[in-house]
Amino acid sequence: MSMTNRQSIYYWKCDRPSAFFALEEREDILETAQIETLLHPVLAKYFGSENVRLRSGNGQGNHLTYVAEYNGIQRFIRIENGPEGDDFMEIEAHVLTEIKSLGVPAPVVYAVDATRHHVPFAYQVLEYLPYPDLNKIHKAGELNFLAVAQKIGENIAQWQAVELEGFGPFDPIVLRKTGKLKGLHPTYRDYFFLNWKKHLDFLVARKFLKASESNEIQRLVLQYEQFLSVPQGCLVHKDLALWNILGEPNEIKAFIDWDDTVSGDISDDLSLLACFHTGTVVAEAIKGYESIKPLPPDFLPRFWLHLLRNMVVKAVIRVGANYFDRKSDFFLIGSDSDGAALKTFTLQRIKMACVGLQNKIQIKDL
């Protein structure tokens, strides 16, 4: 499958042809044992030895992960084995290298191959960073969240310095030919509204939203669509959450999992924090952001528009992959919570985004 098929993708986890494949029930093309057998010659070539030990990387996302070790050297291995043959791992590797050059903490990329010429899956060989994700630290009650939130905001401002053309997911063909990142859409509005009605119709069909609620959400967004006239895209992580940040209670060691990255709006990543956390946390991230660069005068309506768009996407994923049936051991659910509480929170946050867009609450009220 050519990566240009992401032309029709707003967000991979809910718009991919086999949406929820990696989230609900893994139906990999290859069995894990087959993948490991095929991976060993690749690693033997990389390490220069066949005596490479392989263990699970304990990944929680939509990739298979391993830690490979030889002669005291460890590397983190990510595998993309979805039925679509997606090759966005090349884009992600380029982004990781570029943000690291800007001073953003990120793992070193040692190798990437999404061609599937040698093995029938895409893979990355990355620096192994022996740190937990911040979500584990947070769930254990040990994260200095406000201090870390400021650092998250600072880094968002830093990675927005990456120069981009176009909007939405990036075109790997252009990257291979020119070494530059170019979004697949000519305008930001085109990207923002991609699959918008499809997402809302899905939530109505699954009885998560009423038809009247969907209609009101659509009317409200159209009322504020002038704020989607973005002249220049910026780098957006697009899956910014604590489980995609490695570190310690007071320090960030790496921002990981850039496989949903896009050229988008400056408010998008800050709004993603608001998909999970309180206004106090988001305010600290904004403070960190503004210590690096100023926010535009129309930041607030853009923030609420993106919180609403991101929450609709998250609702589609959570409904489609049955997240609301999960227990507290699931990474997305708090240690003293459950799936029912996640459903309530998801609905509330969609409604709060609508209220915020109408200028009836401030970010601190989240």
C-alpha cells in the first residue's frame, strides 16, 4: 500500500482501512514467532553477530516492540505489521531526527526500513532508553506534574520550529525525493474536516451521541471555521499523552511514538493535553510554551476547536475498540477508575469544548 493512501486519513487509529485492528483484537498478518524468526537475520546484520538476544519491549500501542541486546549494547525495535502495509515509519524516523537536532529529547534512530523488500513488515532500530513512560509514574502518584507540564509546553514550542509545506499527514514520496516534509493537503481546513461527519455519524450510530448533539456540534464548528484559515502548518505530534513521554518524576527523557505526526495548527498539541488533564495542568503547559514563543491572539478559539476535534476522534477510538469496557489496569484509565468513568469523562470533555468555543468557560475551568 502506498503511503499516499493517508490522503484519506485524519487520524490513523480510527480511519485506517482496518480500524481498531491493533486496538481491539490483534489479527496480525504474521504470527509473533514468525516475525521474530524473520527479525533475527536483520538484527544479526545490524549487530554483526547472530548471538543477539531478543525480549519483549512491553509496548502498549499499535506496534510490536522488542529490546535487542548483544555484547552489552541494547536497541529498541518497533515493528509495523498491519494489513495496510503502512510505511509512515520512515516519516516518523525523519521527524525524530529533526526534532532531536532542535534540542527536543527523543531517541536516536539507528535504522528504519518500511520498504518490505527484505522482510514483510516495517521496522525501526532505535536508541533504548531505560525509563518508564510518565503515565506509569503518574498512576503511581510520583509525577511532579505541574513542573513536567511546563517542560512539555516548552518542547511543543521548540518542535514547532520545524519548517513544513502543506497540511495533514506527510507524503513519503516527497520525503524520499527531496528530504523534506510536505503535508498531503493544500489547506488546513481540508485536513480538519476530513472524515468529520463520518466520525460523528459513527458516534450517533453507536449511540454515544444523539443525532441532535451531533448536529449542534457540526453547527457550532461551522460557526467558528474562520479560525481554521491557517497560513502555515507547524509540526504536531498528534498523539501527545503521558504514555508517549519517557522520563522520571521531574524530568522528560524522550518524546516517542510520532507515528501520527502531521503538519497542523499551533494549538493542536496543547489541546491534546486537555483531552486528558485539568485546566491547571494545561495552563502550566501554556506557560512553558509562552516562555519560548508567544501564542497568537486567536489562540483560544483555535484551542477549543482542536479540543473538540480531538475528543471526537478519541471517542470514535474508545467506542470502536471497546475502551469503556476496560478496567483500571488499562493504560488509559486511572488507577482508581474504570471504563464507565472514562465514558463519562469523554462525553463531558466534548461538551466542555463546545462551551469553551462559545466563550463561556476558560481553560482553567477544565
